[in-house]
Amino acid sequence: MTKLTPIESEFATTEDAEAYDAWFRATIEARMLSKTPGIPHDEAMARMQAIIDRPKKA
């Protein structure tokens, strides 16, 4: 197990980084192989803007 510093990586160890990378790649591959329709860009942007515009809870 190789420890990483915050300057090198957002992960504490190389194993953490590799586990995240494997999860991320599997998630993207599954989505690319999925037959369900995606969200149109305009709709995705509107959803994100609604989140940004929400008032922050104190």
C-alpha cells in the first residue's frame, strides 16, 4: 500500500485510487452499453441550474 499526499492525489492510497478508477470505468461502460435513452443536454443543464439556484440551507 502506497500512501499518497494531498498534493499527489485526492485519495489516501494508490489502492483507493485504483478502486475508484475501476468503479468509475465500470459505471461509464455500463451507461454506454445501456439501451435507455439519455437526458438531452438542455434538460440536464436546466436541472443543474435549478440545483445551483436553490437557496442554501444554513
